[in-house]
Amino acid sequence: MKKYIISSFLLFIPIILFSQTTFKGMIMDKNNPKDNLGVADVTVHWLNTNVSAITNKKGWFTIDYKPAYKKLVIHYLGYKTDTLTITSLKPIHHFITPEGSLDEVVVKTQKKTTYKSFLATTNMFTVNSEELLKAACCNLAESFETNPSIDVSFSDALTGTKQIQMLGLTSPYLLITQENIPSVRGASQVFGMTFTPGTWVESIQITKGAGSVVNGYESISGQINAELVKPFSDNKFFLNAYSSLNGRLELNTHFNQKVSDKWATGVYIHGNYRGEKFDKNNDNFLDSPLANQINVMNRWQFIDAEKGWVSFINVRFLNDEKQTGELNFNPKLDKGTVNAWGSEIDTKRFETSAKLGYVFPELPFQSVGFQFAYSNHQQDSYFGQRTYEIAHESIFSNIIFNSIIGDTRNKFKTGIGFTHDNYKELVNITDYGRKETSAGAFFEYAFDNLNDFSLTAGLRIDTHNLLGTFVTPRIHARYVPWENSVFRVSAGRGKRSANIFAENQQFFASSRQINIDNVGGNIYGLNPEVAWNYGVSYMQKFNIFNKNGDITFDFYQTDFTNQVVVDWENPQEISFYNLDGKSIANSFQVEVNYNIAPYFNFRTAYKYFDISTDYTSGNLQKPMQPKNRFFANLSYETPAKETGAQWKFDVTFNNIGKQRLPNTVSNPLQYQLASHSDAFQLLNAQITKVFSNKFEMYAGVENLTNVQQENPILASDDPFGDYFDSTIVYSPIFGRAMYVGLRYKIK
């Protein structure tokens, strides 16, 4: 009943109109103070909010105000960006200074690398590029090693691919976007996050629970959005070189050029290579695949602040090649034979996207935006004697209109979206090709009383050629019960078509027979997945010994009304079927952040997961999912000198509790595993020496305690036999891995 109450509530959102407090000021040009002439079209906004305004022809602005707003940011193209501390409602008169002026004030402060907003209605936090540099973050999948909300693990014992989880659910239940355009989905679900180099990422926004209806209906457990570096603000030249003792070499270069006052472009090149063979556990299989990737992106940015236009155009091409298997496997001689077991995964991907936004000059709260993306993903692969090929052509478009109802406390977004996916999928000799087309409309209302309460509620209606016509409601609310605290609740529905083979490719590297329980559905004979997500969160700031900190409690529940169950409890089979019963994922997390001393920060978290599903063999806890996790991170940096020189130190500790392993009791004794794995600990550390604002070097070690899973590949001595299985991986395979690197930039 609660699901229908939420749906009905969203259809009748009250429009609340009240008077509000505003703040006024005038912006002038420091180099032209004659007669105090104001500067038009200057953008002002409150720091870490989306509350903004633009000066009129006389240089005056009026912006919404509430006591929590303390920092006012003033931005105008060609001029220095200023941040003012506002202590009263008395109007200000502020002079902006052109870039290049010698008259400036330097303010030094420690920049937060991870930011949790007290003002956002959703439970969202931002990870910036400085946080990403704390670890060997070579791609987006490896960008969460120092973040307690995202769990990172290996998907199998062969490919070395890291998979992520949030709220105890794997990445297919997340909406992963690049600048709010869906990017990792369909054919790219397993390897897609490894296709975005870490140096291309400017920041990452992570939202727990039901996301916004603006971004689609597929999100169930949350959203991860990666913002890429911008040609106007990125370094003119950037170089990152990386080398590790596991044979991995990487090189990243950025070239940015301002073409005119309104146009800038950037060319970003990434390459990685691993050509050395390692077998530290002596099972005759490569611990990490041989790999070769070239990744090139050209990005254009257009800004016309005076007229209110902004645009981005991206074009990217990627070629990624992996080879794994037995040490003596030679694809030219052994492919398709039983001479030696091997696998090759070759991926070519082309994508282009465009974003165009217009802000009405006289109405800064009103805008319209258009998004378009096209991608062509081609993967040719085989695993031993199994063939898997998938081609995925995708089109995405969105039109969004933003405005207010009465005043800026009552905002709304509305628009329409269209997606088309054409899959050509071959498993051995069976063709699973299909086409999916959907069109939808959405409306999202946001209310903020500018003090202690805000609400975001949205509804979208989509019609899909295979999923039918359906409604997606979502709601978020925020309340401040007392000073320095915030309480949030959320609820929402998600629906998705499961790409059972693309999302579970690791099972091809086993002898398991593949079974699909065809119930007459439109996708592999299965019905789509549907789930509701409910969440509550409480965050409290505190001050102990004159040092600031915060503590956050989160609880989320994902309740599947239908799920495509991946059942591998029979060691000779992998079965896909629709849920008949219950499947619930409960996630609890408590996180503490504390500033121990200047430039010395501590972060710790404890997580508990209770994830159970009704299988055909009964209700079981999710395999390969620890119930308990503990995380701790210490970071310290010395104060930066005028040249930028400083030291940075970072240490991350993880304790991963025991995990239930899939049932192997029907295997011969030598190929049986215990019912649960042992708990284990991981320790990562990195030291960075910044020599100047242009040059720095770093060195680190992953898995300092050298934890290694024994016998990660079952029946590695008989890879073409009935018991071969490389999928039961619960801890690191490679062991300790040291790395070094350097960064050089020209601003």
C-alpha cells in the first residue's frame, strides 16, 4: 500500500508560496571605477549550493538568502573568481579584478577532497580530483579505494577487472553516468568503468538510494556521476606516467587550448600496457591478463556568459585488448583447441555526445538543456571453447526545462527523453539479438524553505517496446531538527532489463552449463527487474578539542518485486530465472570524519549487509558478500610552500568479514571449498612529493600485507574438465603490488 500512497502523493504536490529573505549587492570593475559603473551578467552563487543570480545592466543582483549561506562566489569570464564571507544582510559593493592583475590577495586554506552537503535534499557527496590522487586510481573503477560508501572487489580470477557495489548491490543496479548522460550500461557493464581514465575525471558525485527521475528509470540503488575535466579550466598540458611491479604501465596526456574567448578544446590520450606474465600462486594461470589499451578523446567547450549559452561536444575512440589463461597459451596456435586454456577479450568503442544549455539572461533561474549521445560498442571474445560476441549500438537524448513557480523556493524540472538500444549478441551459436526503444516524460518539483526543510518529488512515465508502459515515482526530503544536523528520507521505484550475459561474463570462464528458465518474457525469455528502494540518513557535525568532524548514519532497504536471480549454487550450472518469493537487500553504515589536526584527517566507517534471496534451493544469503566491513583512512599533508612544494601521505585499511561461498559439496573432494571464507585485512599506502606547482612524484603499495587467496581457480589442473571454475574469488589474487609515478603540468 505504501508504494501506491507515494505514487498518489507525487501526483498532487502542493504549490507553496511564501515570502522569502533576499540578499542584494552591486558588482563593479576594479579597472573602471569611474562613476561606479556596474558590470552586467556577472554570476553570483552561494558556495556548495545551486542558488544563483546574475547582475542586471546596472550591476545589481538579488539572490535568495538563508542563515546557512555564508560564502558568496562571484564569477565573470576573464576576471578572477572571488569568494566573499557574508555576515549580514547589508547590501555589498564589490569590485572584480581582471585576470593577470598584480593586485591580489592570496588566501591559503586546506581544500576538502570529499564534500558532504548539508543543503542538498538527496543523500549525495562529492569526491574531487584531489581525493582521486590519494591512490593508484588509473581508471574510474579504481577511484573508490579511499571511499567507504563504495565497495571494490575482483569479479573473477582471470581478467583482473574490479567491480563495484553500493548498498550491497552490484553495479548494474547503479545508474552510472558521465556528466549526467548514461555511460556504463548494456554491453559495457563489466568493463565500462575501466574505460574512463582517472586523470580525465574532475569530480564524482555519488547519490545513495533512489535517484532523480530526470536521469531515467533504471537507477535502483543509487547513481554515480563522473564530471570530466573542462578545456577552459584544465591545465594546458598534463602528463601522468605510472608503473607497477605487476607489469602495468600507463601514460596519460592532456592538451588544452583556448581557441577564442568563447571556444576551448582539449585532446586527452590514455594508453596502458601489460606484457609481462605473472603466476605467483603457481596454478599455471596468469594472475593478471596481458593487456593493451589506447583511449583518445577530443572535447570542445563553448561559453557565452553574456548571452547565456554553454555547450560541450565529445568524441572518443577506444581499443582495448586482453589475453588471459594458462601461461603457455598462444592464441595463434591454441585458440579453439584443448592444447591450452585461454581467453581473449577485444573491445572497440566509439562514442560521441553533445550538451547544449541556455540560461535566460533576464531570468537566471530559468534554463533549457539538450543532451544527446551515441555509442557503438563491439566486443569479440572467447573463453576457452566458448564464444561470446556482443555489439551494442545506443542512442540517448534528453530535453530538460528548469524554472520556478512563484519564487525560487519552488523550482521544477520537466522534459522528455528517448533511448534506443540495438543488441547483436552471440553465445556460442545462439543469437540473442534484440532491440529496445523507450520514450518518456518527467516532472520533478523541488521546494526549499531556505531554512530547515526541502523536498524533491518526481514522476516519470515511459513507454518501452519490451517493458510496456510504466510509472516511476521518486521522492526525497530533508529536515534540519537542530543546528549542524540533517535528517533525510527517500523512496523510489526502479525498473530495468537485465543483460544476463554481458553482466555475468565471468561465468563463461568455467565449465558451468548455462540454464535460462524461460517464462515467456521479452528479454531472454525473462521478465524485467523491478525494485523499490527506501532510505533514511542522519548526519551530525561536531567539534571536539576545537577540531571539526561529522558522523553519518545510513540505512537503506531494496525490496525486489521481481528480480532476475543469478543462481550458482549448483557448481556444474549457472541458472537465470525470475524471482519467486522475496529478495531484500538491507544496508547499514555509520561513518565518522574528523580533522585530528591541521592537514591531518581521519575517516572511518562500519557497514553491515543483510542480503537474502529466495533461490529454488531455499532462502540464502547472497554469496561472495561479506556481512561486515570496516574501513579507516588517514591522510596528512604538509603545508604548501609558495612554490607549491609539500609532502602528502595516505593510508587506507579495510577489514572484510567472512563471506558465504557458493555450494561446492557435489564436487570431488579436492575441488570442494568451505562454506565460508575467512575474514581478511587489506592495507594500502601512498606517499606523494610535490616539488612545485608543475611537478610531483608518487609511490605506493596496494595490499601491503600481501593477502592472497589460495587456489582461486578450481580445477586449474584440468581446465577443460567438468569442475573448472575461476569465478569464486573473495580476496586478492596478485598479492602485494608496488607502484611509482609522476605528474607534470603546465597551467
